[in-house]
Amino acid sequence: MSKVQYSIKDLENFTQIKAHTIRIWEQRYGLLEPSRTETNIRYYNESDLKKILNINLLYNSGLKISKIALLSEAEIVENSKAIILNSTTEHQSDIDKLILLILAFDGAKIEEFIVESSKKKSLVEVYETVFLPLFKKIGELWQVDSIEIIHEHYFSTIFRQFLISEIHKIQVQSKNPKKALLFLHDTEEHEFSILLYNYILKSNDFECYYLGQKTPISEILNAVEQIKPNLVVTTFTAKISEKFLVKITNLLNEISADRKVIISGSQLNHMETQFSENITKIDTVDQLNSLIND
């Protein structure tokens, strides 16, 4: 059994189902049975997370919760898997091809696919139309036990190396370029968005300083003072506590007094915090392009 523990708030964030509703489903239909710590605090394990994700998928597909409650756990998984496997996107054939290559750990062909795709379209377009839907599909297949986390790690490493190599190929042309500082905070590991922003900024003739994953926020001000960037960029993808978010918010508000700050990430949708008016939240690459071209 997984040692990872999730709170009911975590489940709410993953599914967008209110905690109150999840509790009603537990009490009325017995859909989940949370465990308790030695101090009697309720928590959920990885199996519970997968189950609520599958229940949410069936519920959003039009099946009433009373009908879902009558299904066995195996039937919930099979019904969810059928929905996932039958879902299609404009680039479904590319996504299916990559899934098979990932399951086979065929790194050479994965690299070939990525390179050939980026020759046909811009890297940004391929990222948005193929790779983002691919990661979503991997997450869905994980919840029905059709793919393992190790497969995601394997592909992520290959794709990360490709993004970094593409960034290194770009030569800044301006003799006096604007500077952009990019970082991920102490507990943030998800790099793809920030690497894509790095690629876009460098393509727009910014001299970029990427500080990497899990950058201690206590060190950010020193870097800002030394580099004196025109722009600071960060993202929030991994779960983060409200207490730590307050620290980062205070830091970004201080930084934004003298420069533009851009933030993004799914975690921002679940949090209530007061950012300075000089801090801009973006949801798309087009928004980033608009901001840097103003």
C-alpha cells in the first residue's frame, strides 16, 4: 500500500468536488473509507485517490452517483478505462503512438518522434497540442492502473533533455538584451512550463537566468539584486501549503516593486492570496507573448 497520505482538501483540489460532497458520498454511499492517523486525523491513500478520480470521471460523464455506488471497484475502473480509451483529440494518433513507445521504454523512437514533430510545427505548438494532452492522458491511464509512474518519469526525462537542448541552441542577438530570471520554489519540481517560458523568452531576445528546481526562496532576493532582471517568472504546479505560499507571495510582492513578475500554475486556482498589482498571472503562452511584447 502506498505510504502517501492525502487530506480531503487534496482530493477536493484534484477533482474539484467539494469536501462536503465527498463526505456525503462516504456517509450515504460508502464510496470511500478513509484511514486515520494515530492522532485520529482522517487521510486517504493512493488507492483512494485513484478511486475518487475514477468516480469523478464517471460522474462528469453523466452517471448518477447512486448508480456509481452500485458498481464494484473493478467495474468502476473498467467503466473509467472505457471512457479514457475512447476519448479523442485532434492529435489522438500521435498521443497513442507516444503512449505505446513510452510503455515499451523505446527512448530512441521517442526522441525521433519529438525531433520530427518539432520540425513540422513550432515547439510551442507541438507542446500545446501533443505533449500537454499526452501528460493528461498518462495521468488518466495511471488512475486506471494502465500505466505506471515510472513510465511518466522515463518520458519526462527524455522530453526535459530535448527542451534544454533547444534552449541552448538559441543565440540572443541583442547587444543589450532584457534580462529574465526564472525559478521554481523550494518544493516545486515540475519544470516543463518554466522551461517552455525560458525557450519563449530567449527566442524573444531575453537573456535568461534559470535557477532550477527547488530554489530556496531565501536566496532569490540576492539573485535579483545581483542580476537585476527586467522580468521574474515562476510557476506553481505541485501542492503547496498556504503558509509557504504566504512567504512566496511576500517575496514576489517585494520583487515586483521594481520589475514585472509573471506567475502561472494550476495550484494558483485553489489558493486565496493577495498578490501585488504588478504581478500578472497567466494561463496561456499567448498571454506570455503579449506581456513581453508590450
